[in-house]
Amino acid sequence: MAGESNASLLNDHKEKHFTAGEIVRDIIIGVSDGLTVPFALAAGLSGANATSAVIVTAGVAEIAAGAISMGLGGYLAAKSEADHYMRELKREQDEIIAVPDTEAAEVAEILSEYGIQPHEYSPVVNALRKNPQAWLDFMMKFELGLEKPDPKRAMQSAMTIAIAYIVGGIVPLFPYMLISNADRAVIASVIVTLIALLIFGYGKGHFTGSKPFWSALQTTFIGAIASAAAFAMAKLVQG
Amino acid sequence: MAGESNASLLNDHKEKHFTAGEIVRDIIIGVSDGLTVPFALAAGLSGANATSAVIVTAGVAEIAAGAISMGLGGYLAAKSEADHYMRELKREQDEIIAVPDTEAAEVAEILSEYGIQPHEYSPVVNALRKNPQAWLDFMMKFELGLEKPDPKRAMQSAMTIAIAYIVGGIVPLFPYMLISNADRAVIASVIVTLIALLIFGYGKGHFTGSKPFWSALQTTFIGAIASAAAFAMAKLVQG
């Protein structure tokens, strides 16, 4: 039916749009932390008089650990959400078969929250009762608010975040790889990271619909606060 | 009306349930990374023959930076989502006033995706048209899938994640604070962190509805992989 093919075209369009948005979101998550934490760690260690060699060692170890923690952690979280969805799907399916009147009452309850009267929503409830697949989709979306997860997304999300973290983390660290005097390397690192944070923050604002200029400032501010805290803690420990 | 008060009780219940679930989720996010990254960083550095003093310095700097990056980053992300919601709310409001026929057609489209026929959904569409507030809520939820964000949640979420990260990070690090020989401290750190990862992973599984035993293994596995990678990268850099 024309209605069905239009609906599936719309769904395809929504899904592509949804995935592109999720990839951007994952890049933002990875680069945000990747630019900030290794930068702050390196700056903090330089303040505690570590050599560039030690700083690069710590930085590279942290980037590896961070990328894996975020990537693998994100993967397992997405898998866990997918399992949760399948469990809830099965439960709704069972309920539709076993206690259809209860399920129909739930549909009525959902619609009545919008001030819709029984004589107005009954035809909808009855239409759903006659179409178990559509009824199931309706309950998943409108009662539970769950979207069917794309099985490819878990791996895609994990790889995107991990790679974004690594790319973000290399930026503040490479000055220490090139300049063996940590007191001079930190100056280069601050300049390079400041520029990167401003550009990234601006891009983030553009993609998320916030004011890009404001977003650039906020992102740079977080980097500054994080490195100040790391610097202070490192000095504290060094005594 | 009885229907309205039942609906608002239900909403209150859902909101409390929603918030408790979100706090648990934030604790999981913070502790997951906090237990993993500082542990891996410390283990990696000990493999590169750093002293306990250097490891504690790096570890504490990383925890400070990580807590701020995750906490402040999470706060700004939540604020950005809240701003996004308000912008979309305003736009839907304007559309309902300016182009009600287009909005009514969108409601029809949403319902027709569930196989509901025009003569079945028209009473619902008309009921919504007569109740602009309910119509707006319906569009926000069913067209855009957006929930009204709680303004307190942004700060609450940020603090929860940051504190969870700090608590998680101290666990693998304190052996190095007590044992000045890094080669011995790392053994204690591995044991303490392994136990913490197993317990935390088990609890995480319990709260998220996954199999706790499997979750304990997965969580510990991530910690092991992250520290192996950090160890390898640190050795690589040390040459």
C-alpha cells in the first residue's frame, strides 16, 4: 500500500539521519575526553618536573587505557541495551498474546494522558488489537520508549569513540615526543591543544546546534580547568 | 478528572523511577572508567620502571583530569540537551499555531505507521487539535521522542559521575601510596582492583538486568585488556 512504502522510506531516511547523528555524537565524546585528559595529565606531570620521556610514557599508556575503557565499555553497554530491548520485546509479545485486555487498557491509558476520550481512542485500540505486529511496535515505542537497536551500531560506536579518543589524545602529546625539555614542550602542548580545543568546540557547537562560539569557549574552559586541577594535584603529591 | 490525577501520579512515579535509574547509570559510568584507566596507567608505568612516587603523581593527576572532563563534560552535554529540548518545544509550539493542518497531518502519519486507518485515527487527531497543550506534549514525545529534562539533573549527573570516577580511581592507586616499591605495589594494585572490578561488575549486572556473573567477568576483562595495552605501550615508548 502506498502508505506502507512511504512509511518505510521515511523510516530509512530517519535511520540514516539517526546513524549519522550518532557517529558525530561518538566522535564528540571521544575527542572531548581525548583532548582534555591526556593534555591535563601531561601538563600536570610537567609541573611536577617529570621529563618529556616520562610524560610521553604516561600519556601513551593513558591514551591506550582510555581508548579501550571507553571503546570496549561503550560496546558492552550498547550490547547490554540491545539485550534489554530483546527481553522487553519478548515480554510485550507474551503479554499481547496472554493478557490482551490488559495491554489494550495500557494503550487506552497512554492515549488518555493526552486528554483523548474513550470514544475517541477506541477505534485506535481496536485497530491495534487486530494487528499484533503493529501493536507490538506501538507498545515498544509508546509504552516503553525503546527503539530497536541496530546490531552494527555497538561495534561502530565502540570503534568511533576509541579512535576519536586516540586522535584527540595524540594532539597534546606529540610536542613532548618532539621536544625533550618538558618545560618547553608543555608550552607547545598548551598552544597546540588550546587551538585544537577551540576548533573542536566550535565544530561541536555547529553540529549540536548550540552557539559555536560559546561552545568553543566552554570546551577550552574544561581543558583549562582539568589541567589546572591535574597540575595542582601533581604539585600536591610531589610536595 | 480522575484520569488526569492518575496520569500525574503515574508521571511522578515514572520520574522518580527514572531519576534513581539515572543516578545508578551515572555511578556505573564513573566507576567503570575510574577503576579501569588509573589502574591501567599505573600498571603500565610500573612496567616502564617508574617509581611509586611518579605513579601516584601521574595517577592523581589523571583522576583529577578525568573526573573534571567527565563531570563538566557531562554537565555541559546535559545543559545542551535541555537547550535543544526548549528550542524544539518552541518550534513545535509555533508550528501548532501557524500551520495546524501540517501538524495534524504529522499526527496522522505517526498513527498510520501502525496500520491505523484514517477513519480510526481522525477522532484522536481532532481531540488533540482541540487541546493545544496535550497536542504539544504528544508531538514532543511521539514525533520527536524528546523527554522534558529535569533542570536539576545536569548538576546531579555531573557530580555523580565525577565523584564515582574519583572513588573508582583511588582504589587501584592507594597501594602505590602505601608501598614505595612499584614492583610490589603493582601486585597489590592488581589484586585490589581485580576484586573491585569483579564486585562492581557483578553489581552492575544486577542493576542493569544482565547476568551478574557474566557482567563481572566482562568488566574485569576490560580492566585486564586496558592494563595490558597500557603496559605494552609504556614498554614500547621506554624502548
